Amino acid sequence: MAPLTQLKHLLLPIFALHASAFVDYGRVYPSSYAIGAAPTIDADTAYSKKQITLSPASPVLTIDYANEVAGFPFFDVASLSGPTQIEVKYSEEYDALLVPQSDGPWTFSNGLSNTFRRETFNLTSTGLTESYFVQGGQRWQTVRLLTSQPITFTSIGLRATSAHLAADKVPGQLRTSNPIYNGIWDLGARVVQAACIDAGNAPATWDITDQGALIRGQATAQSVKGQGFANYTMTFFTKIVRGGTGWKVAAGSTPYGATFVLTSNYPSDNTFLNTNRTLLPPSTLVFNWPWNIFNQTTVITGTNQYYPLSSPVPEGQWHKISTTISSAGYNGGRFGSGSATKGTFGFGPSEDQIAYFTNVTVAAANGTALYQNDLKSTATLAEYSVDSLGTSICLDGAKRDRLVWVGDFYHTSKVIPASSARFDYILGTIKYALDWQRTSPPYQGLVPISGYMGSRPEYKDLLTSVYGGLNDYQDLFLTSIGEYYRYTADLDGLRPYWTQIKNLVTARLAFIDPVSGLVAGTGASYFLGPVNGSAPTALFSATLRILVPIAKALNDDAAAALYTTTADDLNAALNAKLWNPQLGVYSLSLASPSNFSLTAIAWTILSGAANSSQAASMVAKMPELKLGIGYKTSSADVSSPDYELSPNTQGMLLDALFKAHRDLGVTSLTVAKGLLDDMWSKMVTQDVYYSGASWEYLNPVGKPGIQLFTSLAHPWGAAPTYVLPEYALGISPTSAGYKTFNFQPLLQGLDLTEVNGTVVTPYGNIHAEALQEPWFCLREAMRNAKDDSTTAVMFKCMAGDARTSISATEVKEDVTVYRQSWQIVVTAEKSLVPVELTITITA
Ligand SMILES: *[C@@H]1O[C@H](CO)[C@@H](O)[C@H](O)[C@H]1NC(C)=O
Ligand SMILES: *[C@@H]1O[C@H](CO)[C@@H](O)[C@H](O)[C@H]1NC(C)=O
Ligand SMILES: *[C@@H]1O[C@H](CO)[C@@H](O)[C@H](O)[C@H]1NC(C)=O
Ligand SMILES: *[C@@H]1O[C@H](CO)[C@@H](O)[C@H](O)[C@H]1NC(C)=O
Ligand SMILES: *[C@@H]1O[C@H](CO)[C@@H](O)[C@H](O)[C@H]1NC(C)=O
Ligand SMILES: *[C@@H]1O[C@H](CO)[C@@H](O)[C@H](O)[C@H]1NC(C)=O
Ligand SMILES: *[C@@H]1O[C@H](CO)[C@@H](O)[C@H](O)[C@H]1NC(C)=O
Ligand SMILES: *[C@@H]1O[C@H](CO)[C@@H](O)[C@H](O)[C@H]1NC(C)=O
Ligand SMILES: *[C@@H]1O[C@H](CO)[C@@H](O)[C@H](O)[C@H]1NC(C)=O
Ligand SMILES: *[C@@H]1O[C@H](CO)[C@@H](O)[C@H](O)[C@H]1NC(C)=O
């Protein structure tokens, strides 16, 4: 795509958005596969769209998509002899295919996708059958034949809901002489494709019909209207279409509360052969609290309690179900249990079940009617946060949580410019969060830290639970906005939001403690470290500083001055109150002077609070945080084999370590290189866990950190994708949008002999190459906005005036020359003009 017009083209759809138009990314087919008696990791037969037959002798098809992909699973049947049941599993890592629920279910949120990673189909005719649900992200899939006659497929795959370009086909590029580093860079290029969703590509997961809501098995979705209700009776009518029905009372906006599943009498002609009658016996009420009837790694739920009904529960008939919360617990008809009494209600059958729901009423203990809804209006979808996605956004992860975590967006907003260049997702996420910004107390000025795709901003006064806590997520979100401007200079894109951005800053300024001068706040909590601590204070300093260029570009001198002086004050407070000269590191917090954290080391460097000797001394402290293949976040954390090493926080550190090396003269790159060689390499080198995308957590030996629940497509783990272009290739903007930039490649310290790549800018793509020997080359290409023609101006460092003063021999002999700063000033107009390259060597 045209480099100069790229930004404009990609930004246009944001402003001309039509609600819910599906963006077609084509079909994804397997990369390779195997047919046999059981799943196999050696699914090595290259897929060539030839027919695939499953039979009782070879009932299992293993599909390897090679990399993380997302979409609606489809099955194109060539031939079958009668109704054929298949059980399909999806997973990011191979091992999950060997357990009953694969790597699911997703019991923490309803993310407008299939909650379950196992689903069963009754295929009855030739041609195409597609799953109702999106699968958010997987590398692997199995198809197991359950019935006794063979079936032949013409093709199997996914109708893609996300882009799935190969890493070497996205606009930003990076290649080095180290294949592992290339594999690490690729993780980010893929993860932002899988974890960012176009408006229209996440449809509603409930169907509104004239009989009420038709809901297929999924995590319960809760009404926003019942959040304040307590001690109520919730009554509804339900008709089981298959298997059973399910609901919740006394719940949060997340599916946390009293959970009920009522199974049918399992008529044989409508019951899948793989129905687990131990887990879900027929005509039985199953109760659990708080999450679901399934345990999922870190999302622990209670023990299932079973209450067989005295008469069968037929399908296809309306049942009236009344659940009363009393001081003794929940009374589901004859059954009672539990203790919590407050919270909203929700609906969602269990795996492979389908049911209708209508005529919901809620009555207070004194009989007052609190709520009624026949679930026949489409407004119901947003009320229960299951409406189709209305704005293009980036999620925390492809398969889960599928929430718009605005703190995770920090890394995403930097990975996108370095790779996919899908700036529309960045502006979309900014728009999404600011559409939800609160304009009155509580939380006035704040944005949701974990917004739901299926809700709508009209509910911001009812969904206040999504604004509280993790207050630094607000700052990370603001920093993302600053980064977006730094990469793109897109003032027109940000101007409409400037007042809202300032309102968020104002809300956060109130968290600076007047006594300590550090970031704190009554009842506040921070992801990166404790209140009155180094990490949150340094982050907010960096946040304010990165917004200054936007303020200046908008001629908002007052904001520019306020943000600058406040950032200076925060840095001064950090140095006065938290620098610990005995330890040689900033203290974790006022309350914990002898502990320290890598998040504080990262942000005191990134914010400019730390000077060169402080930075060097902090980097020297890092070995004390070493745990297995990586580093624990804080010295206060207990080391254990289950420790969740975070590539999110270590990504911030990686960025800071390279900055300290480049700007603060910290010579050692041991820690930075170790992060790549020992930790990030683990996401590349282990086929059994490899997803082609970056991970959420790792354990100390380098496996996925929270077992099967681990998101293996989490953009927060992809910092190297933007760090390597900025520091190894060495192209960094010195003014917004790379109008001017530095070229300072780093090869020797990383044991590289070559780095090359493409950096996307609104003025044209920068192609840069750095070779350890015998020369550097730099190319700059421009596009004409009017006719899309290309002017490529090639500048080889071996030729031309600027090179004449340094001969190849000199460069060869004196490698420090490679580390000198090559200042290339590109003056480019938006029409076809010769590109001017001014190259100065700033020794
Ligand atoms: C970029 O670097 C890689 C790794 O050294 C090399 O294989 C490739 O040829 C280089 N590409 C260009 C365009 O120079
Ligand atoms: C599968 O579909 C066929 C055709 O509609 C039907 O006769 C059969 O009962 C179905 N089986 C199940 C388990 O739903
Ligand atoms: C069936 O459910 C039981 C109880 O939850 C569980 O132990 C078992 O693994 C399940 N089996 C399958 C095949 O899902
Ligand atoms: C989940 O695990 C806990 C123990 O950690 C156990 O007590 C509980 O019964 C399990 N729940 C289910 C539904 O398997
Ligand atoms: C609900 O009932 C419980 C138990 O009787 C009581 O403690 C609680 O205060 C009640 N909640 C409300 C909001 O009335
Ligand atoms: C729901 O309520 C409406 C209005 O009272 C009634 O006509 C309808 O029959 C009810 N539906 C069920 C399934 O009871
Ligand atoms: C009945 O309960 C509701 C909800 O708790 C409350 O708002 C209402 O004032 C109560 N009405 C009476 C008459 O006590
Ligand atoms: C932060 O430190 C100041 C000064 O010690 C103290 O007054 C304030 O209560 C602290 N804030 C919090 C939230 O602990
Ligand atoms: C660090 O914090 C931990 C946990 O709060 C505490 O137990 C420990 O004593 C602290 N260590 C130092 C050196 O202050
Ligand atoms: C950095 O700051 C520390 C603490 O204020 C000070 O002791 C040191 O001299 C400074 N180093 C440099 C190089 O300015």
C-alpha cells in the first residue's frame, strides 16, 4: 500500500463507519493436517484442499494452522450417509487437544465469541456448515467423528474475522542476522492482527426472536440494570431447544455469582453422543458459585451441586423458573444454597445447549416489581453486553479475556505502528474508551479499564464497576495516545478528542498526593506497583511528558506548560523521596523502602527521572530479580515455580534498557539481550506451545505461565516488535511522525551482523539497513499522494558526499563508528518532490 497515503486510507473507515458491516478477510485453510485414531502434533501433511475423509477406523483429524488465526469455523461436506456428529476442539497450544475442554472454557467474561473450545455438530447434508460462534484465536483444531458412518469434507477452515497476513507481508518490517530475533519480531506482527477486531466482525451472541432471546451455550451475560438489586425473586420462562438452559443471580457484571444449569431429559434424537452425563446428568439442576460449572486454571469455581428433578424436564416446552434470594440463600424452586444476596442476573446455557428465554421479571422481597423484559427487543443485546461490536478496537487477547483492557493497549499501540500499521484500530480504541469516559462522579473523567465489546456507552452510569481500580491503566491509555502521535503526527485524528484527553489528565492529576508529591490517591490501586511508589509516579511523569507535543501542536500552551512542570515535579519528588542511594535503586514505595521493582526501573528511565549513574546502578540490580528464564516484577514478590513472569512489564523494561544504553551511556546490554535470548525465545522455540503470537505469562522454566488458560496471543507480550526497530535497526523519530529521525543501529552489543527493516511513516516508508561490515546503507522512499506514484531515493552510505570523509577501511577498523549517531533529516512535502537527505554524523 502507498506509504504516504497509507495513513489516510486506513483512517478513513473510522469516519465513514457503517454499523456492523463485516470486513471480509477471506478464508483460512489448514497449513497441514493428519488423520488417525488420536490427535497428533506431527500433523505434517501439507493441506492442498483435497478431500478429507473420517471413518470409524480413522476418526480424528488434526489441523495445524501454523499460526494464530481467528474466525467462524466452517465444514464443507462432500458426502455423508445420514446425520453425522463431529466433536471439534480448538486450541492455541497442542497439549490442550488432549484434555476434555481443550484450553477452554472462558468463564471470566463473555467476549462475543464461543465460550467453549469444544463444540459438537450434527451435520445432515452436503455443502457448507458454519459455527454460530467466532473462535477468537487458535493454531490447532481437531475434528472427531462420533457416529459410525464415514464423512468426506471438501474443505475445512475458518471464515476469517481478522487479518492473517504472514509476518513478512505487513507494512512494517524487521530482519536481523539472528533467526530467533526475527521469530520474536514476527510474534508482534501477528498478534495485533489476531487481537484487534473490526466493528462488524464480532456479531451479537444472542438472537432476538419473536419468542424471546434464543441463546446458545455460552458464559452467562448479565443485565446492567440489576446491578443494585438485592434479595429479589427473578422469574423467567425458558424453552430448551437442546440439552439444557442456564442462568445466574446475585452476580457482578462479570459472570461471577450464583450459577444454575437445568438439563433436559435428553431425548435420544436430539442429544449429542458425547454429552457428559457425569458432569450434566439429565433432568437435573446443577448449582455452582461463583464462576461456572467448570474450573479453569486461575478461575477457580466451587464444587458442582446436583439436584435431580423428580420428573423429567422435556425439551420444546416452556418452563417457568423462579429464583428467590433469601437470607437462607438462593431458592431455585425447591432448591436452596449459597449465601450472597446482592447483584444482577444473567442468562446463558452450558456447552452445546440451546434455549429460549422470555418474560423476565424481578420483584423485590416486599413484592415491588423492579424489572421486566420479554427479551424480544434488540435493545436487550446492549443491556446484556452481547450486542455486536460497534467500534474497531484492540483486545487484551485473541482468545480471552476479549475485553478492551486500556492498560494492555499501551504495548498494542506501539506494536501496530511497527508492524501491521492498522492505525484505524488505534484511533478506534481511543474513540471507544473516550465514548465511555465518565462526565460526572463517581470516577469523573476516567475511562473503562476493561470495557465490554457488546455493551454501549449509554450504560456508562450503570456499568461503573469497569472504571474502578488499576488507576495506572488510565495513564497507560493516555501514554498510548502520546505514542500514537509520536509515530504518526496525526493531529487531525486526535484534535476532536483533545478536551476529553485533558479531562482524563485532570482526573489523574488529582491522584498526586499533596504531601508526598507522588502518585497515590485514597483507595487507588496500581498495576505497576504500590501507591506513593516509584513505578506509578514515574509512569505518570512519562505520560504527561509524551502528551506535551500534542498540546504544543494544538497551540494549547497552558496544557503544555502544566504537563511539563508537573512531570518535572514528579521526577523531582521521585529523586527526593524514593531514590535509595544505599540500594542504588528507587524504592518500591514510601512504605517499602528496601524493596524495588523492574517496573520502577523501567519507568524511571523512560520518564527521564533517572540520570546516567542512577540508570547504570539500577541495571546492575537486575540480577537480584532474576527468576528462571526471566525476572520477577518486584523484589517483594515470593519466588515460586508457579511465578507468572510477565512479558508485559519486562517489555517496558526492555524498552528502558535500550534507552539507557543509547541515551544514558549504560554500556551493558546483558539484561536486555538475556530477555530476548532466554525469555522471548521461549515463545518461538517450543513447537508444542508455539502460537506464532506473543504470550501473556510464562513460568520460570519458560512454559505458558497460567497453564492452558494462558493467552498465547497477547499483544502486551510483543514489545520486541517495536523495540528492535527503534534500537537495533535504530530508527527513532526525533519529531512526530518521523518527520525527522535518528538512525543509530545497534549490532555489536546484540551480536548481530545485519539488521534491516521498514518503518512506516506518514511521509514515506523508511527502509534502513545496517551491516556490521563493511558499510551502512539507508534508503528512503516516498509516495505521491495525488497519483500514488513512487519516488524511491536510494542513499548508499558507501557513495555520495557524506561518505567521502569515511572510507570503508576506516569503518571497518573502528567499529565504534557504527555506534555513532547518523542524523538524517528528511524534508518531505506531500507532493512529488525530490527527497532531501541531509546526513550528519554526530560523533
Ligand atoms: C535483511 O537481513 C537479512 C538477515 O541478515 C538478510 O537475509 C536479507 O537479505 C536482508 N534484506 C535486505 C533487503 O537487505
Ligand atoms: C441431527 O439432525 C437430523 C436431521 O435433522 C435429526 O434427524 C437428528 O435427530 C439430529 N440429531 C441430533 C443428535 O440432534
Ligand atoms: C465428564 O465430566 C466429568 C466430571 O466433571 C469429568 O471428570 C470427565 O473428565 C468428563 N469427561 C469428558 C470426556 O468430558
Ligand atoms: C474446582 O477446584 C476446586 C479445588 O481447587 C474444587 O474444590 C472444586 O470442586 C472444583 N470445581 C469443579 C466444578 O470442578
Ligand atoms: C439482603 O438480605 C440479607 C440477609 O437477610 C441482609 O443482610 C442484607 O442487608 C439485605 N440486603 C439489602 C440490600 O437489603
Ligand atoms: C409472556 O408474556 C406475554 C404477555 O403476558 C404472554 O402473552 C406470553 O404468553 C408469555 N410467554 C410465555 C412463554 O409465558
Ligand atoms: C420495596 O423494596 C424496594 C427495593 O428494595 C424499595 O425500593 C421500596 O422502597 C420498597 N417498598 C416498600 C413499600 O417498602
Ligand atoms: C502517600 O504518602 C503521603 C505522605 O506520606 C501520605 O500522607 C498519604 O496518606 C499516602 N497516600 C496513600 C494512599 O497511602
Ligand atoms: C520486601 O517486601 C516484602 C513483602 O512486603 C517484605 O516481606 C520484605 O521484608 C521486604 N524486603 C525488604 C528488603 O524490605
Ligand atoms: C544522579 O543523581 C544522583 C542522585 O541525585 C546523584 O547522586 C548523582 O551524582 C547524579 N549523577 C549524575 C551523573 O548526574
